[in-house]
Amino acid sequence: MNIEDYHLYKGAWVFQKAPHLSEKLSKREVELLLNIGGILIRNTYDFDCKYETSFWYVIKDTFSGFDELSSKVKNQIRKSLKTYTIRKITKDEMLNLGYPIFCEALKGYKVPAKPITVDTFINRISNESKGGNVDYWMAFEKETNKAVALSICTIVNDSCLYNTMKAIPFYLKNSTYPYYGLIYEMNRYYIDEMKLKYVCDGARTITEHSNIQSFLIKKFNFRKAYCQLQIEYNWWMKIFVSLLYNFRTIIPNRQVKSILNMEAMKRNKY
């Protein structure tokens, strides 16, 4: 294990390279990370195994253009590309144009999300771009040149993570389909043009605040790459989880419930 392959995020150690490179941590490696800090480790291994588990990544590793899509989705993409200009943008363009999209998108979540401040947005974009392997995309309405949807992608280890996708809800509801053109163009670029192993919308969501993963599977032939989930805790968090686990379905606090649901996924019980 290379410690630099893990980073501490909100008290949890997470592998920061592509998921197909992650391996199960030994007891010694777990102790080493938790002695540095943090309350838990969320790790995965046995990526894209050939059997179902309770944890997965949502990926796409093939691209056949319009041939792989339903007639309805083809028409929606055509409408999107007719209405919007889809292109990669610079970091400065994202900083100048992205904040209103973030704000409007968060308002539309089915699970209430904390509003984002301008400073938080700027810091997030600045931190994401430090590694130099981040791409920014936007959909611009051709008639007005208004930015209505965005995506932030991270290229790592011959794969691309679609780590952020946001759109102004009004444009998702007015039958112009900005996401369809945006996702189609990104899939084409990363899989067909760049020849990456796969694109990935991340792991199974714990908070279930968005329908994007089910949308990608249904409309764009993404699939579940099943894997094993390894969760390890420091001593007091382990006691906390053990005491509350059997009450996870009735606990109202979302953060606590998320941790307990993650434990259930580790046990293949959720």
C-alpha cells in the first residue's frame, strides 16, 4: 500500500486512484492509516467481479454511437445537440459561469442539500484542478449562449470519473434535454476518441440524493461493476456502529444513517 494513494475526506480514508487498481487492505495497513487520523476507511476491492454484491461502481466501457441507443434516446440527443452547443471549457470559464448552475441544481434535489457559497464553489474548483487532470464541460443554449448544464471529469489511470454533473432544473423539464447531449459527447470523447478503459459515475450512492446513476444505466447503457466493500473503523466508531446497526432503519439523522447503510452494504445486507 502507498499511503499517498489514499486521502482523508470528512474523516474517512478513501482510495483516490481508479477503482480497478484498489486492493483489499491488510490489518497492518488499516492500523497504519487509522493511526494517522480519521474515523473510518472506505475501501473497495475485486473490482468488476462476476457476481452480484451490495456495492458497485456505475461504469461504461464500450461506445457504439447511436447504434446502441433506443429510438427515443436518439431523438432526445438530436434535440439536445440542435438546442445546445456542447464543449469542453477552461477552468476560468467554469469559475465564471458554473456557480449559478450549482445553486439551481442543488435546489432541485429530492433530498435537501446544503446551499453552496461562492467561496466554497471557488475553492472546490481550485482544489479539483490542482492535479492537472481535470476536464470541464458545459452545455450552452445556442439561442441565448446561456450556460445551463456542466460536468467536471477527472482522468486517472486510463479511466475517467464523471465526478460532478449539474443542470438548471428548468432546462431538464422543458424537453430540450441538455444532459443527453452532454453525456453523449463525453462518452464519445473519452471512450471512442481517447480510448480510455471506461468512464465512471462513481460508486453506489449512499445518500440517494440523485437519480443520475439509474438514468445513465437506463438511457446510456452504463452498467454496474460489482465489487467488495471494505469498511474499517477506529475503536470508538466501531462500538458506535455495533450499538446502532440494528436500528438503522428508524434513525432519522441522515449522516448516521448513511454510515449504518454503508455497513449494511459491506455485509451485503442492503
